[in-house]
Amino acid sequence: MNDWIAFWDSPHAIYVNAHHLDVHYRRIAEDTRRYMPANGRALDYGCGDALHADLTAGVAQQLILCDAAPKLRDTLAARYAGNAKIQVMSPEQVAALPNHSFDFIVMHSVAQYMSEEELEKLIVLFHRLLREDGLFVLGDIIPPKVSALTDAIALLRFARAEGFFFAALFGLVRTVFSNYWDLRSTLGLARYGKDEMLRKLTAAGFWAAEAPKNIGHNQARMTFLGRLEPTHIDH
Ligand SMILES: C[S@@+](CC[C@H](N)C(=O)[O-])C[C@H]1O[C@@H](n2cnc3c(N)ncnc32)[C@H](O)[C@@H]1O
């Protein structure tokens, strides 16, 4: 397991308290489900805690939650054991699925934690797994010049709007002295410019465009939409 995945699989304080965790995942679920076709088969790749997967599953026929972190998968499987629409899978299980398994695939805030080569392979995999009229949503791509300060300001704005400003301020100070900061300083986060990401999606066979807004609270980052067919790529 790589160091970032081990980090996400262990107790960490990226979400400063339970309220932050709740509003973070609610916002991601609400933004994501706007893109989801009704009654489709959906994949959330690198889903993390997916605290509000019931909201996204609500519009789908089936929702596969996939994450590389094994303990996280166990927690998700236990949390959603009573929801017949939700199934938890490892990346290996997803990679073994047949062609055209999904109408919708989202991968949000994950690309920065993997190598460029791994990302390119995943984009090819998602192209294979989508049905002809399917949609791939690739969110939270960090452009080259966006700094940690920009992330911090975006978090504080979100926290002020959602009523956890002082907890977020304290959380940011704690983050600077944490394992997350060590990893961010040593491993870094993968960053891609808009044209570079559009080229990657196009090289894998997608018709691609940048979405008008990023999913989630951080509008300094970008979301991309990829389709197998050119129809409906503008919105
Ligand atoms: C920042 S969290 C994002 C969670 C959620 N998608 C969100 O937007 O809040 C990153 C997640 O990606 C997962 N992850 C990182 N690299 C991965 C990979 N190569 N394959 C699958 N999951 C991965 C981590 O385990 C972690 O749960």
C-alpha cells in the first residue's frame, strides 16, 4: 500500500470534527448526484468515508463504493450493509469488472494521491467500464500553482458558512504538525493544468470538458467531465 493510502486508512484529523465530516460528505454527495443519471449503475472510485452515499445511491439503481484503503472498506461495508443498492469493492475487484458496467463514474479528490501513470491507467479503465452514453466525472484536480494557503482559505470560508470556523482554524494549526503535512511535504500532491488533463482524457478516448464548477467547497480546483460520445459535453 502506498503511504497516502495508509494515511487515509488510519485515524487522521483532516476533518476537524464530526460536523465537518458530515457537511463535507453531504456537499460532495449533493454536488455529485446532480450529474448522475436516474436509475443508473454508478461507481464512486476513491470514495473515502462516503458518509452520505445513501444520497447518491438514492438516484441510482446500484452504487459501487471503491477505495484502496482496506479498513475504510470494512467500515463502509458495515455502514451500508442494510442498503441493498450499495456494494463495496476493492480497486482489484473493479478492475476485473466487464466492459460497460457503469452509466456513471466519479473520482473526486483522489488523483492528487497517485502517480501520473496510475491516473492514466485508471482513465483508460474507466473508459472501458462506461456504457456508451455514460459520464465520467473527475473532480478536485489541483492546478499547478494552487498553494496550501489557497486550500486553507477555501476550508475557512466553507467552515464559516457551515458553522465550524474556530474548529477549522484549530484544525489547520494541528494539520501543520501532523502526518498529513509530513506526507504532503515529502510525497507532494499530483497537480495538472486544465489543458494537460483534457489531453489525458482525450488520449484515453473521452470527449472531455472542464465543468463550470468544482465538486465540493474548493473552487480553486477543477472538475472535468468525460463522455464516450460528443453529445451533451457542453452544459
Ligand atoms: C481525500 S480522500 C477523498 C474521498 C472522497 N472521494 C471525497 O471527495 O471526499 C482520498 C481517498 O482516495 C483513496 N485513494 C487514494 N489512492 C487511491 C487509489 N489508487 N485507488 C483507490 N482509492 C485511492 C484514499 O484511500 C482516500 O480514501
